[in-house]
Amino acid sequence: MAANRNRRLQKEIADILKDTHSGITVTSPSGSTDITDFTHFKGHFRGPPDTPYEGGSYEVTIKITPEYPFKPPEMRFITKIWHPNVSSQTGAICLDTLGSAWSPVLTLKSALISLQSLLSSPEPKDPQDAEVASMLLTRPEEFKHVAREWAQKYAGAPKPAPGSAKTDGGSSGGDGEASSQSKRKLEEKERRKAYKGFNPAMIDRFTDMGFQVEQVVSAFEYFGIDKADGEEYELEEEYIGDITARLFGEM
């Protein structure tokens, strides 16, 4: 059992280290990519753009239980962060992916991507830190200010240039907002093109596990999954198992 678990973890870590686009990596607790102990790691990722955490470097401690992958890895923030779903004192995390929503098909990579996504989509109504959640719900601008200060102080996030849209002085005006909207529309168009006619929600079930859109689309095409004119429908369990196995390189 331990040997199978270690082989799987070796494969998962190799996949993370090979992916240079996600901005996520894993090291030993000392920071080395030469990992020999498969029970304790350190995860690293960047704060997502357009959030108070943008540009910060965040570290989490990762502990693997003997029951992995049937039980989730135990994760805790090392880097102090002002976020409603992370304890500002202990770094404990409230995230369903690391609890009730965990599945054996998920990986270290998908767990770290979920953590990174949590910074973009806080859930103040299901908090780990009640004080932070209360601030976000009742004083959102103050929350952003404190979260950014902590990102700069503890995660090394850069300070924005004076007068930029990300300072407390506000936005740079309507032209900047229009440009931003145009850019988002273009990005959304390119993103949809990558799905090659498959329903995005069906593809995203697998990208949420840490795989690239192109990988998942290729697996769908390999097994001849019906595009159904882009409509969402429930995949048969057999197909889900086959696609997952192919994504993990097992067939």
C-alpha cells in the first residue's frame, strides 16, 4: 500500500514540476526539489491577479496521511494571509476540497490549484476566521486594504506604483475599464475556442483536478465523447474512469 502511494505521489510531483504554466510547485520541507520523504512537502504558489494577494509568494505545509489518496492531504498556510477561509493566527484552512469534497481522483496539484482559486473567490459565509469574514462582509474596502498590506508584508507582494488603479486612489477612469472589459471578452473567446465545441463545465470537472484544458480535450476526443452541440450532460462512470486514467498516463 505504501509503495503504491509513493509511486502515485512521485507521478503527481513530476507532473507539478513539469507544468511551468500553473505557477504551482512542490518541494521538500527544506525547499529542495529532490524529494525523498513522501509524507511531508511544502507547496508554493503565486497570489492570483486582480486580487489583494497578486504578486505574493505563498507557502503551505502538506502532510500525507497513510490513507492517501482516499483521505485528503493535510494542508496549512505557512505564509500569513488575511483571508476569511484561512486562520490569520494558525494558517488552518477551510476548503471543501480538503474535506468533504475530496475524491481519490484529485491530486496534490488540484488541491493546490483549489487553494490558489480560493484566494480569488473567498467564502466569508463559511469562514475559518470570523474576524476577517466580518470585515469582508461589512467593510469590503477595508478588507482589501488589510489583505494587500499583509500580502506585501508577509508574501513579498510588490507595492503598486502611485496613481495606478491598484492603489487606494481608485481606478484610472472609464477608458481603462473599457479596455479591461475588451481584454476579458477576448480572453473568454480564446478560452472557449480551446474547448473545441465540448461543454466547458464538463471539461472543467477535470481541469479542476489540475489538468490543462488541452489535455482534457485530447482525452475526450480519444474516447469519442459526444460534443452534444456544447450542451452539458452527465458522463457515464466508465468514461469518467477511462478519461481520468488516460490523464494520469495509465492507458
